[in-house]
Amino acid sequence: MNALRHVRLGVTVAAGLVFSSVGLAQEMGFFVTSVGLGDGANLGGLAGADAHCRQLAEAAGAGNRDWAAYLSTQGTDAVNARDRIGSGPWYNAKGVMIADNVAALHQDTVNINHVTAIDEGGDMVPYVHLNEDGSAIAPADQPEVVEHDILTGTQVDGTAFPASEDNTCSNWTSGGEGKAMVGHHDRRSLQPGLSPWIAVHPSRGCSQENLIASGGAGLLYCFATD
């Protein structure tokens, strides 16, 4: 009887430890979309972009949270990306903290790079590979097609651009004319210099073909706002 009791007790404790480890796991609150919407930067506005984040999060088992794309708009009633993503903290699909709060998210020390800025399924997004000396491998010799251009339409501090020049593909409704500011999820560049995750360079245009040509695929950053 004592032996049986010890077996039962061991099973109970083991089950409790498993439950505890699951309970302590950090819920995903940040990801790079695994796919774009397919029509370049025509996302259907902020509402369409947010819906895309929600759909992918739901498919990955995180549909119980509220999601928003990290995008700004310009002009009348301009929206700052930093104001629409909640207060943090945010963890990726593997439970790694990206940032504790909005202020930390917009510091150079933010934990966003090619290893941590993963998609909703926990897979890495195609990034710029480096030589042993730390320089970028030539574009023609990259081992995979680079898709590190992430649509943001946002300045480095997380705020909207002035309305004087289009940086949001007509507030995410154009798949043709215009341009959009992009960031690099891997914090790497094919050219020397800094490579922020929010704002590096404008896209060549708003079509899917132009986004691909400049190193992207129409991907977005998604944040849980709750």
C-alpha cells in the first residue's frame, strides 16, 4: 500500500510540475506575419492590417488576445504606431521577451533581431546572412531570398510622418502608386550603417512586385494590445 501510495504521489507531483511549467509559459504577444496580404501595401487600411494579425494569431492558437499591426497613418487624424499596440510586455512565439514596455520597445537595446523577430508559428523570417567578418553577404550570394523589409510607415520614435510626403502607401490603401517606410526585422542591412527595426528606407513602390524588389514581402509586425 505504501509503495502504491508513493507511486500515486509521484504521479501527482509530476503532473503538478508539468502544469506549473505550462502555467508559467509566457503567452505570445508579438510576431512578424508569416505572409502578407498579397496586394502589396494595400492592406485595407489599419482595420484590414489588424484583421490580418488577428487571423494569423488565431491560427497559431493566440486568438484569445486583441491584436494590432504596428503601422502609422498620415494626414488628418494621423495615428502613431506606438499608440496602438498596448503597454507590454511582449513575448514572441517562443516565450522570449521583446520589450517590457513602449519606451523600451523604442530604444536601440530592444530585443528585436533575426533570432527573436519570428513569425506566429515560431519560424524565422528570411534575413540578411553575414560573412565571418560581420559584413553582409552580397545579395546574389545570399542563401535565401531576403524578406526583412517590414511595413511600418513610421518614424524611428514610433510616430507618424508629416503629411507632406507619402510614407504609408496612401494610408495602406494603395497597391500601386506611392511608397511606404519599412524597417528591418533582422536589424541588418546590405549596406553599411544602422538598420533600425522601424524605419530604414522607403519601399520602391506599393505593389507586391516593388516590395519584393526592395527586400520585402508585405510583412507586418503584430502586437497584442491587452
